[in-house]
Amino acid sequence: MNTNFDSTDLNECKFIWRRLGLNKFGSEEPKTIDGYASKINEYFQNERFISGFDKMAAISNLKNDYSSEQLINRIKVTNELAWVDINDHRLCFWLWKTIQGLSIDFDQLEGNYERGITPYYNGPLSYNSLNLPNDTYTTYQRYAYILRFFDAWDIHLGEKEKTIIELQKRWQETLSVESFQWILKKDKNQQPKEDWFCNYMANKLPKITTWTGQIPTAINLTERLIIAIGYFDLWPATHPAEKKLFIQNMKKAWAQKKHRDKMQGRKAYSMVMGTDIKAKLDSMAVDSHMHRNELLEEMIKYCHEQCNKGLLKFSKW
């Protein structure tokens, strides 16, 4: 199995060189295809991949991104598609998946229409009829195939505009259900949180036609997150309230998990003390900028340490 990068396209080499950030490392940029290939393979040699398949997948995605850029550069983005942001991972995944379910039979459309450079279609226009891929692993690629799909639609332009407007409306409705900011907002537990989220979605989200609950493991966590949120967006729930209930249950499960994790190695205690103890403990906690339980725990640890050293002794009498 060949897991090395190779190419016959100098521009592809330059694209991948920059996409990997090798131009930022201070090394001199190569001049030839072989020179680029050598440096790119050196980079991959130093990267830690779980398997040769993961390395091949990374190289394949970079090559596909280059092809996507060529496609994007060739296609003029119309005003109707200006709302589709190449940097919006969630939107691009949803729209890319949604247009795969569209099929436009021009013979069934009534009325006059504008005809573009392609005067004839052999059957309805659909994503599959254009031989566009059903598997992609970057937002860049999805955006390119979205543009390719609508660029191929060059008759019945009024119907095309109406469809795009309807898709934008559906996206706004989809987005209004849940922002997922509580997942996307970065914190110190981001990776465990995203891992938990992806696993929860895979196990709990109702199965739909294009969702089996299996998220490819050979892709990075960011891509897994995009897919998990994407299939929630695509879930054809009977009512928006059904999705909101799903989110409520998920947030509750996440709160319970955080509590369980926090309680590992800890236990609640109950004891009877004087009626004035709580007020004193509260005052000391405020002065120490600590919670009561944290302060009490530190005090006990300190006293225990001092007792062991013979520096502190307690007696009932």
C-alpha cells in the first residue's frame, strides 16, 4: 500500500504545501514537483497517524481540496447563493446533503423559461445525475459541489432562484431549533465534550435514510462534530418540539455526566454540628474566596498533616 504523496501538477504541490502551513516554518520553498513532494512526505513522516489508511485519507482530502478550489475558481457565485458561506461548516454540510435529495424534471415545469448554454437534459437534473460524490470529508469540497450543482442548472432559471430562496428559508428554520453553542464554545474539556457529543448523537439520534449512526473514525474530531450536528439538522422530526425535547434530554445527560466526573473520588458526608458553625464556615469561605466544601477539605487536610508531624493535637477534654 503506497502511502506517499505524489503529483504531476506543480500548482497542486504549491496548494498542499501552503495548506499544510509548510510555508510558515521558515524553510525555503521548493522549485520543482519532486522538491515539493519530498518536503510534503517529510511532513507526513513526522506526523503521527494511527494507520497508513489515515495517512492516505489525509493526502486524498488535500488533493480533493485542491480539485475543489479549481472548481470554485471556475464558477461564478450568483447573488442567490451569496448566503452560502464557505466557512460555515454546518450550513455547507446541511445544504450539500439536502441538494442530494433534489430532482428537477424540466419536462414537468410549465411556462416559458430562459435557456442557457446547455439546451438539453437527458432526464431530471439531480445531484447523482451530475456524477458528484456522496462522500466528502471537508467543508471546502462540499461548498465546491454545491456550486457545481447549481451551476449546472442553466434552464428554468426562475425555478432555480425560487428553489434557492426556499432552501435559504428552510436553513433559517433549521438553525432556529438549536445553535449548539454550548458544544462549540471552546473550554478546557473541549475534546472530551465533543467526543461525548458525537457518541451521544450516534447512539440516540433517530436513524434516518442517510444516517446509520456510524461516524467514520478515520477523520478528525472537527469533521465528526460537523457530521453529528448535520444529521441532527437533517432529522425530519414530526414537529420542532420533538427536536427541542431531544436537546433538553441531551443537555440533561451532559450535566449528569459532568456531575459524575466531578464526583469521582468524592463522597457526600452528613454530620451534626453547632448552630453557629455554618455562619462561621461561610465567613471563612468568603474571606478565602473558596466554596465551603473546598475550605473544609483544605482545613482537614492541613490539620491531618500537622497532627502526623506532631505539631497539632486534639483532645476531647
